[in-house]
Amino acid sequence: MNKYWSELTKSLSPYEPGEQPQDRKYLKLNTNENPFPPSELVLNEIKESVTDSLRFYPDPDALKLKKAISTYYNIDTDSVFVGNGSDEVLAFSFMAFFKEKSAISFPNITYSFYPVYCNIFEIEFNTFSLNDTFEIDIDAIPAESGGIIFPNPNAPTGVYLGISKIEEMLLRFPNIVVVVDEAYIDFGGESCVNLTHKYHNLLVVQTFSKSRSLAGLRVGFSIGHPSLIQALNRVKNSFNSYPLDSLAIAGAVSAINDNSYFTYCCNQIVEAREFLANELTSLSFQVLPSKANFLFVKHSVLDASLIYSSLKENGILVRHFKNPDVSDYLRITVGKKEDMIILVKCLKSIIEAQRV
């Protein structure tokens, strides 16, 4: 039936999300979901919002949520854009800022959705290499870039780029939009939101999916100069004027207001991450320094695909990428500490079995 497909559709290589098998119950450490449930305030607010008012369209501007975000970050409301998950916000950003004559740039090892966006929106792109320690090398960014985007911390590596390096990048590229994708920033990094006051070409994108346990609600946002936000609104209102439903707005407002629970969950994940990193190092894994809710690791002897398949046989899912540049590595989501203990025990058994 693909005779009805457009040439663009035929040429696409869609993003492949982490597998979600249904054949048994798994310990899911492959999709970077938060191991903790949403805040009780969130759940209560969503329940109270399930009324006959659902017959009405939601607020197209999600003003309550924008105000909550602007209060949290001490910025003006007109510097905030919200969307249906950060992936949608990123997609709008590609359309709003990157469909230019010059190719945009992003790392060769990064979030694999970026080249997918480029293909579907027909945007030229170049990639630049990370350095020997998997850090983003700002000196490697092509001088003629038409835009720059990268995650911070990077995905799938978890390696964090300091604020001073980002500012150095902004000074070097003052005439193009730089998008910093901060999906994992709350697990130990410092957000560059404050730089948006000084650099009007900086757009910061975040999500409620990871640190606020709301992957199922699909809420993302961006912060930047009002001129960038206006551009995003022009694209959004040419595509979908109501990207966030009423329940998502209500839940997200409560999530950002419950700062104590948010802080508790992040601290627990950071503690579990450091525990897991130490345990894996003792098992002869190379563990990249991570400021995310996952670790990127490579064993000194065993093949990553063997470890991946052995873990799956034992009911544990981790992420193994086909990209030859990182095929020796596994990305492991950090769960609760008791989950990490189960993982470590299973890995010890796998390693021991291979020594026989």
C-alpha cells in the first residue's frame, strides 16, 4: 500500500523509541522514566479537574502553566512557551529557526530525534565529533552553522557541558539560534535559563517527563527571548492551537508547585546513580560521568549486545544502540536504589557465567 506514500514519507527513517515489550513484566531501565510516582498534589489536582468542563477546549495559551513556570524561574510570562512534550517543542523549534539556507549543527553522538526532524522538515545538517572523553567540543562546531542544538546533559552519554562553555558558544555564534535541550538538567546540572536574559539567540527546552514523573501527560516548555517565543507561537498556531489538554495543564501546574517532592525525587535518583556508578566500576565497566538519570557504560571484556540480551532474558531492559559509534555501550536508566541492587546482582551473575 506504500504506493500512496509521498516521496518524503518514503525517505524517512523514523525515531525508534525504547522497546516496550508486553510478553512479561520487566524492570524497565531503558526509557529514562522516573521510578517515583507523580506528586500526590498532581494526582489530586487531576482528579478534581475531571469534571463536565472537559467538554470545553483547553486554554490555548495554557496561561496558568506559563505563570507557574515564569514564577519558578523568575522570568516574564512572555518568555515561556509550552507544548505537548518537549519533542513537540523541539519540532516547532526546528520549523521556526532552522529552516534556513545554512546547515544546522549538532553532535554526531546525541539525541537521535534531531536527524529525524531534519529529514521530515527537509533541513540540511552537519554533525561534529565529541572529544575523547565524550564531551561536546565547541571548537569542533562548523563556523558556518545555520543553527545549533544539543542536549545538556548530552544523550545518550549523560555528559554535562558547563555554563561557561555554553556562554563561550553563544559569544562565538551571536547571529544564529542555539537550542539547549535540558531534558535531564535537574539531576545535577545547572540550567542555562539565566543566560536567556543576556543572549537573545538562546532557547532552553525542558520537560516534565523526567524529573517531575509526568511522561504520560506529555508536557514540555521552552524559555527564551520573547521574539523567539513569538516565533514558536506562530508555528504552533499554524499547526495545533490547543497542544496541551486541561488535565495536562492542571497536573503540570501542581508538579512545578510541589518543589519539596521534586527535590526529594531528584536527590534519591542522584544517590542511586552514584551507587550504581561505583558498583559498575567495580565490575570492570567504564562509566561515563553523568549528570542525567541514566549511565552510559561499556564493559572491559563482555560485548554490550551480550549483556543486553542476557539482562533481557532475566527480565531487565536496558538500551543498546545500533549506531556503530556507541554500539559497545549500554544506556542504563537509574531507578530506585533497590532496583539498582537487583541490576547489579544480575550483572554479577552474567559476568561470572562468562568466566566459566
